[in-house]
Amino acid sequence: MTIALLLIGGAALLALGGELLVHGAVKLAARMGVSPLLAGLTIVGFGTSAPELVTSIIAALRESPDIALGNVVGSNIANILLIVGAAALIMPIAVARGTYRRDAIGLAVGTAVTIAAILHGEIDRVIGAGMLVLFVLYMVWAYFSERGHESDSATPQAREHLLVSLAFAITGIAATIGGARLLVSGAVDLALELGMSETVIGLTIVAVGTSLPELVTSVVAAIRRHSEVALGNVIGSCLYNLLAILGLTAVIHPLSVDEHMIAVDMWVLGGTAALLIAWLLFARRIGRLAGALSLAAYGGYIALLTLG
């Protein structure tokens, strides 16, 4: 019962914290007049990735590197198959040709670097620092290529008072940190009781729990036909996970790599990233059939993890 309460309470706080953080961040973006895509890549992407950041750092400091790495890899797999799949199933997502070329390149580089680091067998501080440098370079590239675009939401009605927006963001961060602590504690205890590896727990329960903010945000954005926000959120979250979160976690505490990660999960990560890149470069929209197939693929992956 205690473990269940930790997991449920942690996931609930993460979802609440992510929502509050995103609400405050989006309102701040409206005041600054940035483009919807840039807001999705940066403010929304970072806000919804805060649970993964806190969860991975806490897990690493608690000497649970498998959960820290599994959380990042599992979150990216969930972002693409579960979140894009669910959003597309509810409302097909339009993809503007040429809009996401930069982001497809960034995702390809980030995924390749992560796979290379996993094959190395350990993500040490030097590799982590390199990941952070790549992330900063990508953000600079994104900022200068998007600068000058105005946000459609930058209207007087959307412009809440600055202090109110900051209050939402700060409250969201606090709830996110608390939820991450509860979720990691429950996940570690559950792994020990059930005899499951920490890698599997990180790839499933923790990854899905920390991806709830992305799920809610992308589904709502798709329903409201804000395709750039829906996809920008997923792309930004994936890049934050791979380069910023994994890099920062490794700098704080080097991460060893589990054999299962090399044998299975690394390849699933590469395959799902390739799928998203193909959508971004060649598709005109991600329809309901693609969404349903993505959800089915994610269900099969979870079944493989838990039953294999």
C-alpha cells in the first residue's frame, strides 16, 4: 500500500506540477511574443521535461543509475510512440513541410550521440559535458533561426500579470520536485520487492509517470489544432532528455549502462527517433492510423519489458 501511494502520489504531483509550470511558462512566452514552435521547443519542452530532470538527478544521487538512464530513454520512447500516438489518434496532427528540418537534424544528432555513449558502456562527466555543449549549440541555433517570429497567442487576453505567471511556474517546479522524489522512492522499492531490474522500472513506471505533462500538453494542443506546439513540445522534450538531462546527470554523477539497455532499449530508442524524424521530414500529417499503430507498438514494447 505504501509503495502504491508513493507511485500514485508521485505521478499525480508530477502531472499537476507540469501543468502549473507549463501554464506559467506559456503565459510568459505570450508576453515575450515568441513563435509557437519556439515556445514548444523551449518553454513548454523544458517545463514538461522538468520531471525527467529532477527524477534522473535524484536517481543518480541515490546510486540508481539504471533508473536515471532508463527514465531518459523510456521517456523519449514514450514521447514518440505514446504521446504523439495518443495526440494523433484524438486529432490528426498537421506537419508543415520544411518547418522541422532543423529539429529533425537536432534529434538525429542527439540520438546518435546518446547511442554512442550507451555503447561506450558508461556516460562519464566528459561525455556529459559534451552533451551539454551540443544542447546549448542547438538552442542558440533554434533561437536565431526563429527570432523575429511573433506568437499568435501574444494578445492582451493572453497576457497575464508577470507575477501571476511566475507564481504558477514556481509552484509547478515545487510540485514537480516533490512528485519526482515520491516516484523514485516508490519505483526503487517496487523493483526490490518484485525482483524487477531497475532498468525496467525506469523504462516503464518512471518514464510514463514523468511523461504525463508532455502527454497532457500535446493532446490539448492537438485538440486545439496547435500542431506546432504539440510537435514542438515532443521534439523539445526529446532533445532536453537526451542532451541536457542525461548530460547534466552524468556531470553530477557518472552513469553505468545496463546490458539490457545495450541489447534492446538503445535500438528501440533509435528506431522511434527515426520514425519521428521521418514524420517531420516527409509526412504532411500524422493521422489516426499512424497514431493507433504507434500506441500498439508502445504497448508491445511495454509487454516485452514486463514479460520478457
